[in-house]
Amino acid sequence: MQARRTARELALLGISQLPATSERLETQELHDVLIAAVRTLTAEGQESLETAVSELQRSSDRLLSSQIRANDLQSARTMVYEAIELVQGAINRLSTAIELPELVQLANQQEVCNYALDILIQVNTHKAEIDQLLTDVLVDWQLNRLPRIDRDILRIAVAELMYLDLKEQVAINEAIELAKRYSDEESYRFVNGVLRRFVDKLKAEEQGTGNREQVIGNG
């Protein structure tokens, strides 16, 4: 279980660095993918932190300059809360980057390496189909408008469900854990809702197919 969880995390970090063709995803290349992921995550963390600091400064200035009026004060408070959320997200990204050397070391374990590659290959090979399946269950959202990390978490979960025979509840729970670690509270709730709709849709389609087969058999 822990090996697959580590592999899933490695796949998530490396998914944005996938080569153009699945044939190039060989074991030796996994480390190159992960190194690129380290650089990307570190750069994103730094950028997020700079944005958060800037927002905190704006919020502070707004508080200091605001009058006693309730509207001004409430607006300034909202800005502070949003800035704090940005800071928390940036810290999460940077702390993850710090832990990546350990993950890269774990990638040397054959079981971890194999499953990470399995995920990456399936996502890469079936990306169009996976994206269409997700689009079919999104409500009031477009897949390409989702945050990249949330989109990749959903892709991994669907790939594991459809092509790696992972049990439904396990896939959902693992996706939620990834969202908690790499995204935020709103994202993990969103990921949970999308995947539950996806699983319900699969079950409904399977039940419909079974009923049609039964009718044909009785005929």
C-alpha cells in the first residue's frame, strides 16, 4: 500500500513532464521526469510565495487605510484571508519540494518505480479518453479550466480505475489524500465529488448493459 502511494505521488509530480510518446517512458527516464518535477514544483512554490507576500502587503495597506465603515473593514479582512490561503499553498509546495529527494530515493525501489511508470503510461496512452470521461461528469466546470494539480489528480484516479483495476473506494480515497497534500480543502472536496459522480455513472452504465443482456437472453 505504501509503495503504491509513493508511486502515485511520484506519478503526480512527473505527469506534467511526460514525453510526447509513451514508448519513451523507460525506467531510466523516470528520474529525468522527477528531476524536472522538482524544478517545476520549486519554481511554482517560489512564485506562489511571492504572490502571497504581495497580497499580504496589499491587505495590510488596505486595513491601515480603511475607515471604520463596515464595508471597508470586511473587504480588507477578506483580502487578508485570501492572502493567508495563498501563503499556506505556497508553503505546502515548498515543503513538498524539500521532501522530494526522499521520494526520488524511494523511486529506486522496483515496486515503486514500476507502478509509477504504469500510471504515467496509462495516463499518457489514454489521455484523450480519460479527459472525455471526466468532462462527462463535470458540473459547471471545464476540464481545461481546472487547476493543473487537480486535473492531474483526477486523471490518475480514472487511469487507476479504468486500466489498473484499482478498487473504486481506494481510488477515491487516494485521490483525496493527494489533493489534501498538494492542493487545498476546496480542491479535495471537489475531487471527491467528481470521482463519486464518475463511479456512479460507471455503475449505472454497467447496470444498464446487464439489463439489456438479460432482456436479450430472455428473448
